Amino acid sequence: MAEVHFPRRIAFLFYLLLFLGGIIFYISWGLAYSSWNLLDHRWVGVYAVVIMLVGFGLVGMLLYKE
């Protein structure tokens, strides 16, 4: 079976979007709720989302950089 060539640039851009999405989500949450402390126990869910987006974005960009 033939393997499909998947461009590294597309994967890198996807992970860049994840990273930027995490940053934008953090900034928009902070502006909407006037709370920049995501470590507060009330915002644990938001903290988890931001960490996942930024973390996967960084790791993916490191793996797919040229």
C-alpha cells in the first residue's frame, strides 16, 4: 500500500493555530471575566483548556518545524 505524503508545513500551521487559539482564549477569557488568575479554583476548567491548547501547540510546532 502506498503511503500518502503529508506536508509538514500543514501540520506545523495546525499546531500554530492551536497555540494561538490557546493564547487568544486566555486573553478573551480575561477580558470577559476580568480575571487573569487561572489558578483560582473557580477557573480550573479554563486553565485546563488553555494548557491543553498551548501545550499541544508548542509540542506539535517543535515536532514539525523544518
